[in-house]
Amino acid sequence: MPLTDAVADTQYTLNPIDGNDGEAVKVVNSQSSNEYYIFEYRKKQGWNVSMKSEGLFAYHVTYSQSAWSGNTVNNYDLQRMTPICADNAWSTTSEQGDCYPYNGNDKITDTTTPKASLNEGTIKLMGKPVTEIAKTSGNVSFWYCKDYVKEIPVIEPVDESTITITAFACQWNAVDNALYYTLNVYSDDHSYDQTLDNLTVTSQTFTSLTPGTRYNLRVKVTYSDGTQSDWSQVTTVGTKANPVMLQAEQSQVGSTQFTASWQPQDHVASYTLHVRKRTLADYDLLLHETFDKCTTTNTSNNIASSLSKYTDNTGWTGSYVYQNIGGVSLSSTSSAGKLVSPALDLSGYNGKVVVKVNAACISGGSGYTLQVNVDGTTQNITLPSTAAEDYTLIFETSGNTAGKVTFSASPKKKVVIYDIKIYSGNGEFVAQAAPSKAPVETGDHNERTITGIEGTSYTVSDLTAGGEYIYRVKALFSNGSESQWSNLESVLLGGNSYLPGDVNGDGEVNVLDINAVIEAILSGNTTYNGREDVNGDGEVNVLDANQIVGIILAN
């Protein structure tokens, strides 16, 4: 007897199963070829003469070689060959309702009673409707997937309110007869290329992306009959970019003011500009990681592939990383452990980087080594015991704008890291700035923060004459998200005529400048114009005279 695989949008007419021209139709679960429905015409003749009814008879088969060989087809909870009765009743007292059509029931779909249910796969419905079942005196007929539409989904334009510098959310239209969707997202250079399969939803959020990068999105659908659509048209979206600070033009630099300018970004509500006087003790906090989300100790569950769940900052990667209450442990008994920071701008302050880490040996350990690598240079910390201590390392780097800091431990010599701070430069500085709708300045002639700037330039006035200032900017986007701080730029007010240490302004640094500082100290005149405060600490005292001595000796 022929067993025909059903074809979508086809009307079948079946002759009785026990006749010479009898045939049956097979509808297969798209998720498992071992599960299928069989449709055949049972008529009260021959072998079926004693049936209580006649019409389209349906079987639900979940095939297993061992079950058939062992004659245990229906011995267990999973019934592997059962009728799909039109009256939804398995009973010898209701056999008149076994065949279709019966009592107005002329279809088997995902929403009828009985419904087209499945045993195997994640989606427990067949998704392949059998409808318009009809019986004549000589045969039965039915439609399989009538008017079956294979629409290609379309990704909608990405909602601008979901876009930040590292994330966005996308969605697409639901299509009829969809079994699941496949979503592909990739950057222009394919350095990022991710495919998500078996999606039963029509939206997805992506995080931990690269700022200022264009991503391409496309989707396709696997239909309930097992076939797939082509990829949809590509939709593009760009993550928001961090602003880029430009060097100040000399024509816009005066003795007590200068104009800062930066490259414009899209969808920006305002910018925040931060300016401060450069000192010898400056440094910027690039990253602070506390690992407060590590709330248990588990040395068997490697969290390296899901670090974003356990860290304050996105972008951490690694291998053989484990939770340790309030921190992370590195390495296993057989493999080295590694924790790699997100990409950081190490270009400020001529590439000088400071790493502060609070770490200890794992319980029972002593003398283990924690390796710290910054931009290709490695330094080792020997951890004496299980007592956590702070360690500070200073690196001279090439100033990579996307550098990473790597922490490593050897196999069997596990270390625990509780806190990490990474700085650029030589002194600590943390900027606090709130968004504002109009430019608002806070600070003094040494340090200034301006919020709410709507253009891409701003003139900062009333600064210290001849002082050297460093400045940077960040964007507040119209959806409320913020960029990271831009690169640092520096400017020397009054052009290049002022030399650090040239207090009296004669173009040289010598003992006369030391005398000028001493005179300011003795006279009690602490309202300086900026030249007397040689070391930039906000005070005029003997340290400034010592600074001049250092400059003279260095030259």
C-alpha cells in the first residue's frame, strides 16, 4: 500500500485502505522524523466490515525501533501508536466516533479537539492543519495545509530608544505557519557574527556590543512543514558612538580661556564637558570591578562564558573562572585560569597605566602567583596567604586605545580576586556630572564641569593664565543613555610662550623664579595667577620652589 508524504496546499482523495487501489497519507513532525500522523480511509468492508463507523481514520505514531522489536509499543506512559479519534474518546463504547467527519468535526489542527499534539521536539503542536474532511460513498477527501502561505518575516526598523553605546533591541513580524525563527546579527567586518536558532519569540535584545559600530540583522523562518524561507532583507543599526575630542586650535586659545571642540554624534540631547588643570599627580579611573554579584563559592561551575551575570562592567572574558563569595577564583586543577578586562582606552597620560588589585590565595594555598598583563607587558604578584591584600602595579604602555588587562593563574594554584581598579596616569580623578538641558558650569579656575551643551564646541573662560589644561567630553543621548568619556586632549593657555616653572614670565626657568615663589609665600599672597602654583596642587608653598629646582636640575 502506498504511503504518500503530504504536500502543502494539496487536496487528497483516498480510496478504501483494503482495496486494490488503497493508499494512505503521512504527515511528519518537522522536529523529528520518527513522529508522524497516518491518514487512511476505513470503509465497512473486508477486514474492516465490523467497524462501528467509516471515514478518515488517523494514527499518531512515535516510532522507536526497540519498542517495536520488543513489542512494547504502548506498554508505558508514552503511547507510541494511538488513534486520533474524532470524538476525542478512546473507548470501545464510543467507536462510532472514531472516524472523521463526525458530529461536525471535520478537521485536525493545533486548536481543535482533539488537537494536533506531539510527543517529541520543543514545540508540542504539529502546525500542519488537515481540514475540510469529507466522505462520499466511494472515498474520503481532505485538504492538507490549505492556502499555505510562506511569508518571509521582515525586521522592523530598530527603535532608537533601545539603542545605547553597547546595546539595542530588534523585532520582526510574526508569520503564519512558523515553527521557529533564526536570527543572524553581524558587524560589517564580521568580527561580531552571532546566529540565534529555534526562536519562538519575535524580538531579541543584544548587549556587550562595541560603541560606534554598525550591525546588520536578518531573519528567516522554519515553517511547520519543515521547509525554510530565504533570509529577510538586511536591516542595519549602529550603536551610539563615544564623542571624539579634537585638539584646540591655537587661534582659539587665549591667556585665560580656550574653545574645546569635538566630533558630532547622532541623536544627542546634550554633551558634558570636563576641563581641569593638569598636575603631576593626575590619573583617571578607567574601570572599577567589585564582583559583588558573586554571592556563593562554587569551584565546579565555570562561569567564564557568562561573566556578564557576575560583573559590574560588561565585556569581561576569560577561561576557568569560578565564583568565590565577593570575588572570582582563577584556574582549575588541570587548566590555567584567565580573566580579561573589557577594552580600555590606555592612550591618556602617555600610556601610563596603574592596576590596583585586591587578591589572595584560595583557601589552603600560599605563595601562589597572580600574573597581570597590560598591553603585552607582564608583572607578577606573589600572594603570601589566603588573607586578601591590595597590590599596585604601574605599567608603561604604547597607549593602545582598545587595550585590555589580563589576570592569570597557573593550574592547581588558584587565586581569588576581590576588587580591581584600573587607572590611566599618575593620580586619582573621578568626574561626577549630571545631565542638564542648558549649559551649567560648576567648579573653579582649576577644574570645571559643563553640562547641557547642545553644540559641538564650548569656550571655557576664567581659567588660570598660562596654565595647561586637559579636557574630555561625553554625550547624553536623546533616549537617556550616555556615552563613555572621549579621549583626553590638552591645551596650554597663552600659546607656547609660558614654560612650566617660569613664575616671573621672563621666558626662562632659574633662581629668579624660585625667589618669586618665596616672595609669594612670605607675603602671604596665596591668590596666585597659576604660575606660582608650579606643581598644580592648589596651594603656593615650598613644594612649588622644590618643583622649580627639579626643573632647573633636569635641564
